[in-house]
Amino acid sequence: MAIQTARELAHGLSSQYVTEEGYIRAISDFTQKINLTKKLKINFITNTNERFSGFLELMLYRITTELIKNTLSYAQAAEIDINFDFDRDKNLIIFKFSDNGIG
């Protein structure tokens, strides 16, 4: 059920929602919906609400949702930690993704 929800959300929210709301909001909403399935706990931590270019936000969204779907499908994990930090002065994004699954 969680995997199916992830697929539906990734396809349904994809480009239109990310374009309207931005990466941070889209991933926050996505992770909250996955958390509601109780299959997996996702901790999404960020230091920004910054908007980025449309292309960058869409790529970040697709990368993040693919990592989550892979964790759901293969890792047998109970928890995911996603840390997204933006250093405005250096124009640098630091993205960390980890789970407590196998592999």
C-alpha cells in the first residue's frame, strides 16, 4: 500500500504541483502522506523555504521520490532521514538521504 501510494503521489503531484508549490512544500506533503500509511517514518528536515529554478526543483523532487520508492521497495526500512540544507552565501545545496534498511 505504501509503495502504491508513493507511486500515485509521485505521478500525481509531479511537475504541476512542484511548479506551483516548490520542492520543499511538495516533498513535505509527499512525506506526510507516506507517513500516514504507517509503513515508513520519513523525517524531512530543511533549513529553507527557498524556491529554486523550475528545472532544479523538478529534478530534486524526482530524485527524492525515487529514493523513497527504492527504500520502500527494497530496503525493508522503518525510517528515512532526509536533510536538505541550502547555503545561500555559497549557493550550495547539501542533500543527505539515509534509511535504516538493508543494503
